[in-house]
Amino acid sequence: MANYREWETKAADLCKEVDREERVERETADEALGLGGAPMGPPVAMARAQRQDMVDFSQIREQMIARQAAREVVFEETGTNLEEAVVIGDVDNKAIRFHNCTNMSYVVAEGQALLKVFVTNCSEVKIHIRCRVKTSFMEIDRASDVEIILDHALAMVQCDELTDGRVRIIFEEVENLSSIVHQNCPALEVAVTGQKSKRLGQAGSTQFISKPTAQGEYRTERVKRGEREFPVNIVECTSSSPSLQHESIPEEGQCDEFRRQQAEAKRLAGNSAFKANDFLQAAAYFTEAINLCQDLHLVWANRAQCWLKTGQPDKALIDASKCTELAPGYAKGWFRKGMALHALGLYGKAILAFCEAEKLDTKNPQIPEAIKMAQMMCKKHGSGE
């Protein structure tokens, strides 16, 4: 998964390098003309001020990411006895990340609600999650010999590079089975408590999605991508997942206006959480709104911004692309798509997205600045394609 903070680091490094190059060129030219110590002209001063603005933005962004990191609890431990479980409490409304853990056993206590679960580069680890997960998502990558028991339903589990030592996801009951997106995961297995586990993953670079059936089996298919590479069947699966359904949702086609009103209420709740810098909680509200009504382009754009804020540009690109499909005339959708592409190092495509945004919103000063930054990165590192 790409690290969004890398964009800011690259920007700061590039600014410093440009400063050094211009300083050397200026000193060389001044010396040749006998103008050593001459004052700066307006163009040079303006260029320096613009670059300083970029550096200031990077610093603000780093501070924001640091605040968000405070909402994430990280476990990175090596144990000696896999049978002695560590009970985890006091993580209500926080994301939890198991990173580089070895020979450990964890129980996440009930009576609280996690924002999200990450399991990364762990081996010989058991994790029993007894509480619910608000966003209804879990990510597992580069793990081996890991067992995860879930007492509550999830909408989606994303798995990547599970190649050695089986990784088992055990659901409490058939009704809790999650849709699973996986790539190069031959070690991935799923099971229902008390039943034999079944191999689900496959080796290779193809991305698959496995959807649960009413009989407790899984139907696996390749991820289908529509216009602009948008993963169509992932969104369909997430939107129809029972774990994201609101109790008061009427049957399909019974009260469309009611759904829209409920979705709008969730969107407003998400906006409030976002303004409070609670980006993961905001994403949870926006996910509920999307589940209620998929054609609200503002919700897709808002959740894309949440993913950008939490350093998940790949997900931001999916949501921003969906927004531009629903509302091609909405400038913010294109702008956020450009930001996601930029964060993923796809600078050429980012420029195109930013230009679309500029056509639709000529008065927004952020857009030309973003175009300049993408052009600088493209010149320095190539288009990224």
C-alpha cells in the first residue's frame, strides 16, 4: 500500500533541491557579472515565497498525520508463549494495528468498537476480535501462520501477499462471512467456527474477490474494472453486505426517498466527524451513507478525502473515480482523484485530473498549485506510468 506521506517528503526534498540548484546558478551568474551580494529581484523573491508555502503545507500535513496517528494503537511484539493471550482493552474508537508481531496471542475485548484492524508482517500470531469494527473493514498483508477469529460480521477483508504459512480467518457463524478481496494469497483460508477451513486464495498477480453465498460457501471471481479502472464488483459487494445495513432500511424499491434522507443524515454526521479531525469515524459514516444510497457523489468525494487524510491513496482513487463517474461536472471529485494519483506516484495522470478540475473551477487557487507540483514531480521523476 502506498504511503501518502511520501508525497510530502518528496515535495520537501524537491523544494530543497530546487533551492540549491537556483542558488548555485545565481551565485555563478552574479560572480560572472560582478554582482555579488546584489539584492533579489521580485521574480526570485516570489519563487522563494511559493516554495516556502509548499514547505509550510508539508509541515501542516505532517502535523495532521501525527494527530491521526494518535488515534491508532500499534502492537509490535515478540512473545515466548503463544497460549498466553494478551487482553486488549481501552481501544474504543481507535484503529488497531498488529505490525511485526511474532509468537503472540491477542484478545480484543468486547464492549468497545474499533475503527479498523490492520495485520501486517506478522507470524505465529493468534488474534480474537470480540468487539465490532465500525468501518467493517480489515486488512491483512504479508502475514504467515496467523489465525484471526471474528465474533462480529465485517463487510470486507482485504488480503495481500499471503504466500507462506496458512492464514486462517474464522467467522463465528455463517451469517458473518465477509467478502474478501485478495491478491497473491495462496495461504489464505476461511472457516466457520467448528467447521473445517477451506483454501480461498490463489497465487499470482491477479486480484480476486470472493463473495459469500447463502449456503456458507464462497464464489470467487476476478475483480472487474469498468471505466477508468473502477472496480465495479467490489463496490457492488460492499454495498450489499448485510453488516453495513441499517436496521431501519426498507426493502429494495419500497421507499427510495427514505433511503436518501437517511444517507444524507449519515453524510452530515460524517462531515461533523471530519471537521473534528476524526477521519476514520467520518469514513465509517460515509460508508453507511454509501450503503444506503450509492448515487450521492458528495459522499464518495468526502470518503475519498478521508482516505487521503489517513494515508490510503489507493482507496481514495477508487472513491474519487466513482465520484467523477456520478458527477463529471463536480470539480472536487477530479481534484481528489488528482491528489490520489499524485500520492501514488502517477504524476502524468494526476496532471490530467487536476486540469479537469481547473476547467470546472477556475477560481480555486489550490488547483493550479497542485498542477505545478505535479509538473515538478513529473519532470523530476517521470509520469509514473
